[in-house]
Amino acid sequence: MSNPSSVNLFDSRADLSMAESPLAFSMSRRNVPAAGADSRVVLRERPFLGHLILRGGAIVLDEAVREELGINLPGRPQGLTLDASGERSIQWLSPDEWLLIVPGGEEFDLEGRLRQRLGDASFAIVNVSGGQTLLELEGEAARELLMKSVVYDVHPDHFPAGKGVTTVFAKTSTILRRPSDTRWELVVRRSFADYCLRWLLDAGEEYAIGVET
Amino acid sequence: MFLIYCPYCQELREEPEFHAKGQAHIARPQDPEACSDEEWGDYLFFRDNPRGIHHELWVHAIGCRKFFNITRDTVSYEILETYPMGEQPRITADRVAVDGTGREPGRTTSETSAQQKGVRA
């Protein structure tokens, strides 16, 4: 791939068959509860997604992202936009920083194409796919579980679908997002993934939390 | 717990997301080589410790990770305003000394409270 900038790119996860989720060990333990009929919260890990951090000016990045993915870069703070399939999303992280999540395997090509589109504009793209993982919470008690875990106000009036924030979760931090009315997503750091999972299982016990694989 | 208005996230956020980073508006000397030891020492080590209005640098550490400024009352701990980097405070010790409220002359109370977005505690 021709690359107008002098940045060297390499596919850090060319072979996904060798990849291991940060939760592989925890999930393989016997005491992880399975989701059942009485589960009021269901937890799912979505491992091996492509996570890219985009930094730079909103206008140039918006143009490049719209041309590549057909979705707008959220310009407002705490914005989260998804494409029609719901598979690809962009979230506002700070005034010059966005998190782009795409299905696993797409991130390397996409990074190259974005770099080509952006040319010599002032920007940075970092592939952080290996550094974080995504947990999904679904179910009627998902919000109650979050109320016990994050300091941020998750009331529907304050946290409608299409919003995402970085906030304090348990004793660590997380990117908390709400792609739809029924679903919440937590983007957690790799090294804290095990802790976050255990916290969620512990806090979710009273709602008969179950893990779906 | 305080709710602090982050000027970049544009909403009130919980205090545990923030860290204080000391006094704000400390300008690095234009020509450090030309500084006397005393001037350089003042710049590097000496900080104000006022009773009353103080301008501080804070960072939204678990959030947008941007630095911004807070005008705070060190007696009541009240946060009077928050404003982004590169801006000057609207509320200063001088202004408070004049009329005792920090309000600019000719401003109504509602205007002032709308301005002081970081206040809710």
C-alpha cells in the first residue's frame, strides 16, 4: 500500500487464530455463571475488535471518516455515532480525540486508507486494538448494575442512547457507551479486564448475571 | 462530593475524575538565560497560598484528559468558575475586593450565576 506519510505500518494482529482475549483465562474458569432464563443482566465480551484512536482537527478527520465509513465524526462532546449495521462506531473522547471501533481484521486496512486520505494533514492514528477489550451489558438490570459501579449518572434522561463517556468504574477507569436503548458497552483496558469482569460478576450476582459467549 | 464543570466536556462531572495540578497562570520567563537566580527560583518553586480567591490548574484525568483552570475560594472551597486554557478568569481577588461578591459592576445576579458554571457543589 502506498503511504504518502513516512509512517511505517505493520499489521500487529495479522493472524487472529493465534490471538487470545485478555479475558480468556477468567472466562474459562468454572465459576463464571452462564446466562439463564432468570438472568436480568447478560454480559458478553466482544474480543478482537479493531480499536483505532484518531487525533487531529475535527474537520479533516470528519471528511476522511465520512468518505471511508459513511459515518459522521461526532462533533459534540460525549457523542457516539454508529453506522447502519451497528458494527462500526466512532466516539468523541476529547476535543481532538476519537475512538473508532470496527470489526476485527478491518482496522489495519482502514488505518492505511485513512492515512492516505488525510495525506499531510496534522493528525495521529494509533491502533490500540491489543490494549483494550469491549464488554457488553444487556438486560433490564444493566442500568442498576452500572449505578453501583460508575460515578457517572446513567439515568436515561442524562445518558440517552448515542452517548459515551470516559469515567471512573469500580476503582479503575472505563469508556462507557450506550449504542442503543437496551445495550451498554464498556471499553476496558487489557490489564484491568479481569478485574472489571470480576467486579461485574460480583456486583451483578443479585441480578443473576450470566455470561454469554 | 463536588460536581465540576469541565469546559471541554461541557457538562458537570464528578470530582473523582479530576486532579488538581497547582497554581494556574504561571508564565515561564521569556528568556530563562537572562533570569537572575531569584527570578528563576520564584518561577520554579514559589507558589501563592492565598486566603480567598485562588486560580488553579486542574486536569480532567479520567475523562477528556485536558487541562483547564478553576477559580476557587480557599476558605469555603466553593468553585466560582471553570475556564479553558488560554483564557483569563472573570472572577479575581481584585474584583471581589471591590464589591465583596465577585460580580462585575452592572451585572444582575442571574447573569452572574449563569456564568459561574462550576459552582454546584
